Amino acid sequence: MTLIRWEPFRELDGIFTRYNPLFGRLANTRLGTTDDSESASWTPLANISETETDYLIKAELPEVSKEDVKVTIDENVITISGERRKEAEHKDEKVHRIESFYGSFSRSFRLPEDADLGAIQAESRNGVLKVRVPKKPAPRARTVEVQVN
């Protein structure tokens, strides 16, 4: 008699995969069941927040150097793209499992109309890319008196 290990999350993963490929990939990544990380696409996670003066996009880019990241803006759409390179394998090291994703990535976000596209700043530190998008000041309402002739 052969014993088969029951993994309840594997059944749930099948449901997620059928309805949305993103759910299946997230479930595999979180549960550690991805066997072929190179065949899967990598999409870095991003958090977007807002203050009174600006918008902040924080993208998680572990092991991605700032030279491998590109931030572009086209028609009010900001795109963060780049590549996460695979580490060189060591001949004296035997790899048992790789769960990290490697390869090219791209994320795009539509910016609001009040974004000041000429003043955007980006910095990469400790595996997190922070893109600060200042807001344009709101036009002040002014009263104009018109002479009636």
C-alpha cells in the first residue's frame, strides 16, 4: 500500500488556478509548491498611498539593483520595469529548491490628473523602490468683477 500525503491547499490551488491565474501563482508562492520558478512570470508587489501633497508608490524589488530598474511616464501612465537576475550558481553548492522568481517585470499605474509629472522622484534602497509623485496645487477660485456697459 502506498501512502500519499494529503495537502488540502493543493485542492484549493486548483480552484484558484481555474478562476484566475494570478491566484494560483500567489498560492503556489506562499505555500512553497512552485517547482519551476523560471517558467513563472514575476510581478513585484506594489503599495500606493496618498498624502495631502503627493502620491507614493512603493514597489518590492528584492535583489534588483537600481541600474536594472527603469521608471517611465507616458500619457499619465507610470511604468516601473526592469529585470531580476538569477544569481550565478556555485559549483560546490547543490541547489535543492528555488522559489524565487527571476526575469523581466513591468508594472503600470494610471496617474491622477493632479499629478505633477515634471517633479516625480524615485529612489531604490534595501529592495524597495519608492516613487514620489507630487500633486499640483489646486487652482484657487477667484472672483472677477465684470463691468456691465
